[in-house]
Amino acid sequence: MLAVDRQQQLFSAFADLLTYPAADPASAARRCHGLVRARDSAAALEAFVNHAERAGPHQLEELYAATFDLDPSCAPYLGHHLCGDGPRRGTFLARLAEVYRQDGFAMAAADGELPDHVVVVLRYLAAVAEGADRRALLEDALVPALDKMLTTLEDPTNVYRSVLSALRKEVA
């Protein structure tokens, strides 16, 4: 397992990469690339950096939308992958919101997304100290959801697959 401070920095960096692309996602990708240790993760992120540096202003936005917003099989919501979209997901969301509240994590800092959005979960993991709830969210929710997302996102040329793969390798 990673040292907590480095792990928190890494989660924050991955959250930046998995947020809807900003003006310069390449700089966030380079920062994340500098934090990874696994050789496979570094190679995967290098593909994202190269793509982000070459992409036109809207190309990465279009790819992000096609990958996460238009294809429900790779939706960026952990509860969707773990519980489906029925009542169990509602329970999961309520429990997650309660964990965030208990740990003092401000959802407002998460750009109005649902509590199970991968970016919100990564920001939570980056913001709070080690504990049972944090560890359970990492091991019992993030890891299995990433596995499902990677299974459904089959296109090896999709650079967001590279990001998800690198994240999965880093939390192994």
C-alpha cells in the first residue's frame, strides 16, 4: 500500500484527470504521471499525456463525453457498477453521503456530482486520513467498480481506459 500522503496526492491527481477536461489536462496528466510508481501505470499515463498534448480544444471533451456520459456501461458512478440503478444504489448513495459528513468532507468541493461519482470518491480519499470507512470505500467500492469499468471499456486506444487502468494498478 502507498504511503498515505503520497496516496492522497495521487488520488487528487487522478481526480483531476477524471474530471471533465479543463483548459489544459496535459499538465494534470504530467503531475499524475510524476506520482505513479508502477511501470505499467506510468506507461498508461504517458499515453494520456501524449494524447492530451496533441488533442485539439474539444477533442478530449468529446472523448470524455463519449466514454463516460454517452455510454452507460462505463458511467463514472461507483454505485451504478456495484448496485445497478435501483433502490440499492439509493441506499449506497445515502450511506456514502453519511460517511462524507462524518469525516467532514464537503461535497460542495465536488462540483455538484453525486456522492458515488469516481471524482468525488477520489477527492474524498485524497482529503481524509486513513480509517475503516476510507479503507472500505477504496477496497470494496472503488476497486470493484474500476474492474467493471475496465471490462466494459474495451477499446485499447481510448486514453481514458489508460487512466482507469493506471489508477487500478496504483490501488492494487
